[in-house]
Amino acid sequence: MDSINQNQSEQNHENLDSVSAIEKIKELTGIAKTCFLCTTPTAEDSNGTRPMNVQEVDEQGTLWFLVANDSHTYRDISLNSDVKLYFQGSPHSDFLFLEGIAILSADKVRIKELWNPIMKTWFTEGVDDHRIAIIKVSPATGYYWDNKHGNVIAALKTVIGAAVGKTLDDSIEGDINV
């Protein structure tokens, strides 16, 4: 790799730890809101991957979801708590991958805090539906790929780069360690 490409690569890589990692998690999950939550499948009728809506990301970077306690997701996590989360916020940026440990809970107070009326689509008895459970994911590691200056600047750089035949890369990526 020549020195120009090496320098570009170094400018586009930043690992994030602790507070900066949590800030990036909150930023990107706030954009994407939905992820693929992947578990180790426990049955032939489960592939271990399903879309989930993040209800909250707290100050420790913990992600909170609501799930049915009679679902494949719940069963898979009860047998193996290792999970992977894949987020994509826009077609060309706001990508986030997290690995962590999931904990299941039926804490009624916390369920009420996380409840959103649209959830009644899946929990027809409302916030007091006996099937509602919580998935609390504490991420340990991950990877992000974003842009440095926002989607508008990144799009402009892409258009200008295509017009002049030059790569004007605005991406930033790196490891996340919570």
C-alpha cells in the first residue's frame, strides 16, 4: 500500500472505548432504531436472526428490548445468552455491530418504563400482557462504520468524487469496547 493510501486509512480509523464507545452506540442506535438480533438457534424452526426494535439505550450503553416470553428469541437466549446485534441507519453510513450478553427479565416496573402503545400490536392485552418480557443486552465489543461530517457532506463528497474521478472518502470506522 502506498503512503497516501496508508495515511488515508489511518485517518479513517478510530477505535472507541468507554464513554466515547457508549456515545457512538447511542448515536447510531438512535438513527437506526431497529436491528437484527442474532442468537444461537435452539430449534430447527429458528434461524437465530430476527429484527428487533430498541426501546432504550441507557447511560451504560445497555440496550433494552421487549419480547414475547413464548418466542424463539426468548427460548434461544434462555439457553445461550451470547447475542450479536447488527444496525444500519442509512444506505451508506451509520453501521454498527455489537456483541454482548443478554439477560431476560419480567420486571413489571421496567416493562412499564419501556412500554410504547404501538407494542399493543404484538401484546394485545397491553402493558399488562403476561407474555411481555425484557431483553437487556450489555455489549462488550463491536465495530462501527460511519461518516465524519454527516450524511449531507458525505453525499456531496461522493457526487463530487464521481464527477472528478477521485475518491473523497468521508468514512470513519473502528472497534468499540464498552
